[in-house]
Amino acid sequence: MEEAVDEVVDEAVAVGEGMDEVVVPLRRHAVLEPGDGGDPTDEAVSVALAPGGRIVVLWTARARAEATQARITAPSGVSFPETRMSADVSARVTVHAPDAVEVARIPRLPVSHPYAQLLPEDRMLLVGARALWRPEPEGPERNAVALDADGRVLAEGVFGDGIAGVVTTPAGNSWVRYNDEGIFGNYGWGRDGAPPPVGASGLVRFGPDLRRDWTYSSAGDELDGMWGAPALNVDGETAWVSYEQTHPIVRISDGRPTGWAHDTLGRINFLLVDADRVAALGSPRAAGAPAQVTGRLADGRFHPTAAFRLVMPDGSPLPARRRTFGQGPDLHVLCGLDWYRVGLDELP
């Protein structure tokens, strides 16, 4: 259940181009717990925003959680993430809306460094962040696995290496964003005759069959190619994204990208969207400039109209360690297992 929050008196602070910064408190929404059938000491090894504003959590015993993030050390002393589980680790999946409902039990996790997401028809998706390229007959590692509620494997796919985030849609599509290793190649991808990395474009959509069916291409001559996409907001089947280097705001609808340029923020980390109204949260372009703004999309550009600053319900700053997700006009912030929300209609 949503909880009432203490009222915070807004203090307007002059920031850049005549805009005043309005202080906006997050709303406390819920606490994520293992739920019935879980152990209160279980640890969340993957937390993600699923379709419908729900949170999906992958839990495992605290003593086994470290095994899901295992690394190997090369003779040089450099450590690398393992791409496959080297130990048997069981897990549970719960969905929070906001109360917890168990949706799956997995006898043995099939991938390391997992992302958990939901698929239609009571299925779930596990994606490993890393994947090796291997020549035939082995072929590349299949690091995307669709499972039923009992943890049985229904389908597998190759989502590639260097995954930075996975978001699914009501239709069962998967939007996947990649980090620099996934874009430029590592773990054998793009080298010595191997194919280019799956994530070379920075953003890829996979269909319900876990096959790649769409790859990003630039939305206009004025927009650069993608060098990592920190901001990804999937609203229904439409994706919104902002990315390195020029940080445009791009909408991808029916496979067609449309872009809006801006010179407001140095980098956009999160987006909230409702038709042509947008909130962009990122880093300031210059000292004293705003880092969180709302505005309108028009004439190929983002036009900021107001600045704001999010705080905790008691008025304190947001903690540095937090998970933040945007879905349509709603922002979800997880501080540990405490779940907070704010909507675009609550921003100036």
C-alpha cells in the first residue's frame, strides 16, 4: 500500500537560465520482502521494473548470493566475470505490486550475473550479463533463458556480451542495452574472424522467441551513433532512450526512431515521458546548472520549462547507492529494499 509522506517545504533555488529548482519528495510505496515461502534472510540478486509498474526480484539464500556474481582471475591477476554458474544455486522469483507474490522456483540458476524479467503466459526471463563467443560446433553462449514457474527451460537465445539492462514488454519483447564491452567487443566477439558483438548498436530488441528482431540506427543526421544508453524507458511497446555522446532524447515506436536534440544537461540518466512532456534526470552541463528538468518536445528539440530536485520523504538527499527505473511517466527508486515512487504529474 502507498503510504502518506511528510510534507516537505519547497525551497526555490535559482539555477541556470532563470529557472527555479523546486524540491520534490519521493513517495514511500512499499518494502520488498521475500514473501510467503521465502526466508527473511534471503538476498535479492536481481531487482528490475517489469511491465505494469511491478517490481520483479530474484532471491537466493544469503550464503549463495556471492556465487551468482562470481569472477575468475587470470594468471596476470586481472579478474573477469564468469559467464556461467560454477556452483549449484537455487532461486525464487517474486513479483511485487506492491505485495509479494511468488511466480517461480528455479532449482539451478542457468546463468551468472543474472537479470530477471517477466514474460507473458506466466513465463519469466533470465539473462546473463556476460557471454562468450565460441566457434562452431559449440557456438556462442546462450545467455537468455525463458523458464516456466517450475524453473523448466522453455527456450534459449543469444543476447550477447556486455549487457547493462533488460526490459520486457507486455507482448513479450525484450529491450536490451549494452555497455562499452558489449558495443565494442570482448570475450571473443568481433575479433579473429568472430562476428560483431550482438550489442554493437548499443540497443537491441529481441522478440518473444528470443531472436534479435530490431537494432538501433541513428535517428537523424544530427544525432551520433550510440555509445551506451544509460537512460531507457519502455512504456508498453514504445521505447525511449538517451545515450552517449550527444545525449539526444529518442522515441522508438513501431521500430521507427524519432530524435530531439538539446543542450540542457551534460548527460541524461533517466527519462519520464507522457506524450510530448518529458522529465530528464542527469548531470548538469555546467556548474550551477540544473540536473533535473521538465520540458516539452517540439520542433526537433527538448525545451526545458522547469527545474526540480528529488529528495527523500523526510527532505534528506537521495542516497548514492540506489536503483532507479523509469516507466512511462513514473519513476521508481529503490534504496536497498525500500521502494519509492514519483510521477511526472507531481513535478513542476
